[in-house]
Amino acid sequence: MKVLIMGCSRVGAAVAEALDAEGHEVTILDRNARAFRKLSDSFSGERLIGNGMDTRALERAGIQRADAFFAVTQGDNRNYFSSQLARELYHVPRVLCRTYDPQREEIFRELGIETYSPTRQGSEAMLKMFHAKKSKDD
């Protein structure tokens, strides 16, 4: 499977390495070449410098042939915009988008984008931990 990842953050690098190890054809795109230092020497995918909101950069990264697109930069708006390009313009079958704002996550999901909010999931996990400890003390 051809996978394009926008953003070589810790999450982007971890996803890229895992998919690469599974045998997928992975390209990771970031605006900053230093971000690629997060990838291990065993990563055999392609590293490209570019902005995922620029169609020329996306095309250089092979989005026309992509089976999946991950948007995992630090910016919700950048992630959403690029996800929309991938889905609407390039018809990528799977588009996954990270968003920090839980309200935006709901909006993006309603617009047909698969989303993940570490803020929402992190707060849910913390509350679950709190309530589990509280229940043991009762």
C-alpha cells in the first residue's frame, strides 16, 4: 500500500516507521529537513521536504497514487486543509487527520474525514484513571 504522511512529528515518524516495517511504500513530507532526524536509520521510505498544503509538493510526493494519507502536523487547520485536498482533489481512499481541538474533530468527522484527537482521548484516559483510583479508595 502506498502511504503519504504529512508531518514528521513524533507521531508521524512512529507511524511511518511502523508502516515501513510492515512493508508499505511510505513517503513522509515535512517543511523542515531537521524533522527527519526523528526517523531511525532502518526507515527505508522516502523523505521529502515540502508543504502539504501545496499541490505541487503533494504531487511530488506521489499523492496521485496514494492509498492512504495521514495529516499529523502540529496545526489543525493545515491538517484539515491537506486532508480535504487528499480526499476531494486526489480521491485518496483513506484520509486520516489529527486534530488537537475536540470540537474541530467532530466537525471534520462530519465532513467525512477520519479524525483522531489526542486532547479528547488524553482527557478521557486521565478521567478514567482518576475514577478508577477513586473507586478503589471507596
